[in-house]
Amino acid sequence: MYFVNYLNRNKTDPYYPAFEIIYGVELTFIVASFIAGIVLICLTYRTTKLHRLIRLRLISGLINDLVFIVSRLLVMHHEYFGPTEYVETAPLIFGSIMKQIFLGYMTSLYESGANSTLLFFLLQEALLFCIPAALGYMLVHEYITSMHIIYCFAVIVLIGAPLLAFVYRMNVRVTRELKRGAVIHRYSIRRTYQIKENLWMLTAFKRIARPLVIVCIPPFIFSPIYQRVPPGIGYDGLRFFAVSMYDLWLSANIPETGDTYFAMLSNDLMKGPPI
């Protein structure tokens, strides 16, 4: 089994109370995030300012975050109060898989439309959940390694970024054609509004791309330190601190804590598409 409980009391007690402080800060974020997540789900469900599918996308992400919070609590309990020897427990297996699902799920985009697009949304959500769930299961049961998952996400990014640019340019080109004037048997008010809404959403995502990259830099620093620095050469404290800060970053940057991604995206969504 490949578990995400990188730490235990045998490793952290020599550095008392450093890791207790880190656990305390992370627990504060977790409790605040759980309360905020429930409130945001209720507010998002009741709001009339957002498109139905936008509400569903936000609620889906928030529910996934709440499940991750519960799984992280299980792992933290095992790290601090659990046995120091190697064991395989159901809560630890669940927490390890859910962490990988959470990391893989947060790589999605939004598609707007009417009832026919609602079916696409459901299929997309199912796909977004099944892929990281399968990767998480295979990682925990050691069918693949963490590097395989990194390669998989890298391929998704390499494919997704050009597709995003392609879709954006296609919508811009269609908009330019529409500005030339209505063409008999081809002009559609619904299609025109759909194109404007597509551009509005894609522009919102483009606007937050740079801050989102900056926010996502820390895990790509902390994780390699833990994985690449060999144990037992005098830098174990640095390795344990890096992996603790990685978990703290995850707890502090889920959407309901108001991170850069969620805050900026929400502001853009509230403005509504141009009519």
C-alpha cells in the first residue's frame, strides 16, 4: 500500500513543538473550511445571479472539498495518534485515495447551455471524478507510482491549454462574423448569446491564470524536497517540514477558504455575461 501519512510521532517528536504548531494551524484551516463550505453550498444553491450550471459546478467542487477535509482529518489522526509502525487501516486507505481524487479533480472547466448541456455537465463531472479516482486507487495499491500521476497530469495540461486557446479563438472568430450583420437562415439570438457567454467564461479563466500559477508554486517546491532529498543524511527535519507545509498548503487553498482562484473567479461570475 502507498499511503499519504508521511509522518508519525517517531519522526516529529524530536522537533517538538514545531509540528504540533503546524498541525494546529492546519486544523484551524480545516475547521474554518468545513463551516465555510457548508455555508457556501447553501448560498450558491439559493442564488439567482449565477447560471444553473455554474452553480452546479461550484457546488460539485465544494462537496469534493468537504470529502477531502474529512479524509485529511483521518490521515492527521493516524499521523499523530495512530501507531508508529506500518499498518493498513480502512480510514487511512480511504484518506489516501480521497487525497489523490481531490488533487486530480481540480483540473476542470465549465461548459454552458440549456438542458442538452446539462447532460454534458453530468458526463463531464462523472469523467472528472472517475479519472482521479482510478489513479488514486492504482497509486494506493501500487499499480503505478506518484511520478506516473505527475506525467498524467502533465499530459492533461499540455492537451488542455492548447484546447482552451483553440476554443477561445474559435469563439472570437464566430463573434467577428456575427458583427458583420445577420444572415438569413443563419442568425440566432440564442446562438449569439451563447457565444458571448462562452467568451465571458473563457476570459474570466484567462484573467486568473497568472495568479493561479503563482498560488500553485509552493507544492512544486515542497513535494520535490521530500521526495528527492535522501533520508538519513542529516536533512530529515527539512524533509518532514516540507511535507507538512505541503499538506498545510492543500488545507489552506481549497476553494471555500477564499483563495485567489475562487475569489477572482467568483467576482467575474457575479458580473454576468454581456448582453
